[in-house]
Amino acid sequence: MGKAAPQPDLFADGAQPPPLPEGVAWYRGRLSKAEQIGLLDDAVAILQAAPLFRPRMRNGTPLINKMTNCGALGWYSDEKGYRYIAQHPETGAPWPPIPSRLSALCDAIMDELGIAGYAPDACLVNAYGAEGRLNLHQDHDEVDFRWPIVSVSLGADALFVLGGYSRKDKVLPIRLCSGDVVVLYGKGRTLFHGVKKVFPGTSPVSHPALNGLARINFTLRRAR
Ligand code: MD3
Ligand code: FE
């Protein structure tokens, strides 16, 4: 399902990436500004069809970021716990489809990594306000961790942290920028990670999707 893939040698701007754990491929500046704007157009359509909501923890506390989903399944959490569901929790409508531009990007990268047969059925859309962040966690609500996760960052820069297999492991800070793509596959798939903060005002693109939001992140997954 996945062969070892090299970290790309160079970022798009020619800088050297830091050494990353096995199973993490970070493509700095993978998307042109025009491509970023295309995906932000797609985000507007998704938010129109599936309005942002705030998932809650089991004890009822809302998470800090708003989110929505596209694809057959969407991630959701409330007093009943974390799970994937096929309808928007508030409107009851099916999630809108994964935009073709996003599927095409995913297909191209899987091709480059030599991973065959990846058909994501879920895509989380994380919407960060100026104070947005995401506590250190593992993504473990999907059935088969052999399938990768593909992340696309849009809007303001974020301080992303990549840890180890234990919550206590030290973390590697990584600044994720608009147009960056990160693939987590193989051993990388179960690493702890989080977003410590976003840097409002640093987006290289302005777009209606970012009105009232600092950053949008898409993560493509295979939930089932
Ligand atoms: C490393 N999102 O939605 S994307 C998430 O920027 C999530 O919104 C963050 O973590 C965001 O679950 C980070 C990069 C990412 C996504 C999944 C990973 C890194 C990962 C899974 C394993 C290891
Ligand atoms: Fe995550």
C-alpha cells in the first residue's frame, strides 16, 4: 500500500527542510497562489453547503476551532464522542463532495510517493480564527492507519508541532504556510501533532473564504 518515499530534497523556495521523522513528507510551497485561490473558492462552496460548526468534547466543552467536512463521511464530536458521520449535524444534509482540485492534488502526490489505491472518503475542513489552535493529539478515528492523510494549508502561517508516538515525546516545531502540503503515511500516520498558534495577518493571499478566518486546513482521510 505504500512504499518508502523520500522527503523532497528542496522546498519550492530552495531552502532546506529540517530532518523529519519517517513517514512525513512536507511539500513547502507546493501550491501556487492561483492554486491556493482555487482551493479557497472551493472552500467557499463547501462552507455554503455545509456551514461551520464547533464540535464538542464528551463533557460538552466546545473545541476552539470551527470545522466542517466534505466527502462521503465527515468527522464529528459531541457528548457521544468522536466519530465519522454521513450528514451535517445541524442541517442533516449529506456533506458536499471533495472538490476535484483537491482530489487531483492528492492523486498527483500519491503518484509521486508510489502509493496506489488511495481513495479518501472524508475531508476535514478546519477553520482557524486569530486565536485558533489544536491541542496535541493522534488521529485514530479511522479504521485503517495504513492509508495516508494529506493536509493542505491555506491562509495565515501556523506553528505546527510534530511529536512522537507518546504524548510526552519532544516535539519538532514546523511553520506551516499557505500552499504547503503535508503527507503522513506509514509510521508517520500515528504521530502526535498539534497546532500551537496561527499568525494572523501573514496570509499571502486574500480571499472571501478568509473573511473572519485566519487559516483553513483541509485533511483528506480514508475513514472506512
Ligand atoms: C501528523 N489538523 O485535522 S494538518 C487534524 O493544521 C489536524 O489543521 C492540523 O491535525 C491542522 O487532525 C494539522 C497536518 C497533519 C494532519 C494529520 C496528521 C499532521 C499529522 C496525522 C499524523 C501526524
Ligand atoms: Fe490531526
